[in-house]
Amino acid sequence: MDLHRPLGPRSRAAVDAAAAAVLTSLPLLPVWNATSGHPQRVALAAVLPGPRPADLAMVALAALAAPLARLRPTGVLLAVLGPAALSVGVASSPAPWVAVAVVLYRLPGAVPRRRAGQLLALALLVAALCLSGMLGWFWPHPGFGGPGAVLTACLFLATGWTAGWAVDERRRRRIEHAASREREERLLIARELHDVVAHSLGVIAVQAGVANHVAAEQPEQARLALASIEETSRTALNEMRALLGVLRTGGDGERLPAPRLSDLDGVVRRAAAAGVRVEVQLVGEQAELPPGLELAGYRVVQEAVTNVVRHAATDRCRVRLDYRPEALELTVTDEGRGGPPHAGGSGHGLAGMRERVAVHGGRFRAGRGPAGRGFEVSAVFPLAVAG
């Protein structure tokens, strides 16, 4: 038997009915105990005359109503509340009001919160009016009633409704948490896809243009461009397969190791093949950083260099990695035509870089370079937050 598989409709209805019958029967135990015939219980038996047909009828009604409360909670509540009110004077226990509480348990998760609160207030009002005797009903055999009965019945009703509210609140939070995690995962996947595809296709597009331009006059240069296209596309395919494998299996699968800042040689080599020479400058003592920060820094540099290749119309750029005790600062600068068309920040590439830096509590800037020339991307990752 699979304990983790959800119950079917029939099994769920049977469980609801059994639970309702047990809960509604609990108030009958004292009165049954008082009528067992033991000499020491004679006085108690005079006060608690034992279960009456009305008590047993409400147990059966609760068992029938509980499965239906999932589908028609408001109608079922009214159908149970009426017999509970009519049972005043002919029931010897709060069993009828426990039956109402069983149905109230379903309301917060089945109807809007405001309506659920209104129905609880209605049930409390009916219980107070009926059990207090304010309606002046005359019963030949007085049973469960009086101020104590009002308090007991209202306590049962409020407890049932509150328990249902707590369960529904927990369900809502679980759904919200799952939705939030799904949004984060989708954003992460979008970033990774963009970084892999945009970088690779940008280099491939530039190299294809070079190969097409020099194919007739400089076949050796065209061959080198095609070799670079082959290497770039193979690397992109491997990363895409690894990412898709993770999505299919839902786990880590056989994912390739996450790139780190020490792997920037590949970015430099592909940019050089596309005609852009990248100068990497290391400042300070290179420290061991958390894998997440390493990946974020690598992607920021990769995307910034890709933008230089695709948009800057220049043949060189500079990457500066400044390792300080309190922060890591990455700067990518070129002296091209002033940056990509989406230099204002509306492009997916710049937005992705900004989000990656924000995740680690850092600062991001993208705009014209020093003295108003070229374009500069700067990211500062505080190491205290990363650790």
C-alpha cells in the first residue's frame, strides 16, 4: 500500500464520515458512563439521563454530512444547524453542536474568508439563542441547556472553525511558497539559458560574418573562424544538454561543473576568435569564493564581454577583477561606440546581470565609461554577505 498516494474520492468520503462519527460521539461517553448502573454513579445518572435518540441521530447526521461538506459546505452547514437547533431539550449532550463544528471545519478552505466568518457568527448566534432558552421553547424533558451549555457549544463551534482556518492558512502558505520557488527557478533557468545562448550565438554570428567576408580572399582566416564556430557551438550544446537534463530529472543529474572566475580563459579565447582582444587584470590576492558567487561573477563578465563583441564595434576590452578583503569588484570596460542599444538597462542581458548581483547583495552599474567614452559594466559583491 502506497501511504504517500492521495486518497480517492470514496476513501476520502469514508474517512470524513468515520472521523465525524467519532468526534460527534465523544460527548456521549460521559452520559453513557453515568448510566452504567454502578451504585456510585446514581447521583450522576440523575443529572445525566443518558444518550437520547436525538444524540444518536446527530451522530448519524454528522457522518452523512461530513463527506458532502467538501462540495456544498454552506448548504450542508444549514442542513445540520437546523436539526441541532431543534434538538434542544431532547438531546442530553453537546453532540448536535459537535456535528455543526465538524461542518464548520470545512468552511474556511471552501468559501471566501469573509463568508466563512459570517457563517460562524450565524452558528454561534443560533446556539446562544437556542441553548439559553431566550426563544422560550417548551420541552417536556429538559436536556442539554443553560449558560454552561451555551459556553460549551460555542467553544466547540469556534474550535472547529479555527482548526479549519489554521489548516487552510497552512495550505495557502504552502501553495505560495511553492509558487515563489517556481518563479525563482524559472528566473534562474531564464538567466542560464540567456547566458549560454546569447553568448554563444553572439560569437557564432560574428564569426560567421567574418568567415563569409573573407572566404574567397583569405581561406585560412575563414577556416579559423569556422573552427571557432565549431568549438563555441559544441560548448553551448553541452551546456544546454546538461541544463535540459536537470529540468527533465528534477535533480542535479549529470550537470557540468558550474563555471568559475578561473574559467574566464574560455570567454577570452572565444572573444579573441571573434576579433576582440580581452585583457584580464587581477588585483589583490585571489580568494576562494562561494560557488554561487563564482558563477554569478563569471556570468556577469561573460555577458559584458558578449555585449562588447556584439555591439561595441571595437577590437579590445579590459576585464578587471579586484579582490579586496570585504568585496569583489568586477569591471568590464571598452572604448567602443558607447555600449549596446539597450544601454539604459531594458535589455535582458543587463537585467540578468543586475539580478545576479542583487541576489548576492551587491551593487551593479552599466553605462558610459570614464570620460564619457566607451561603455563600462561594474559589479561589486560584498564578501561578508556571500559568506
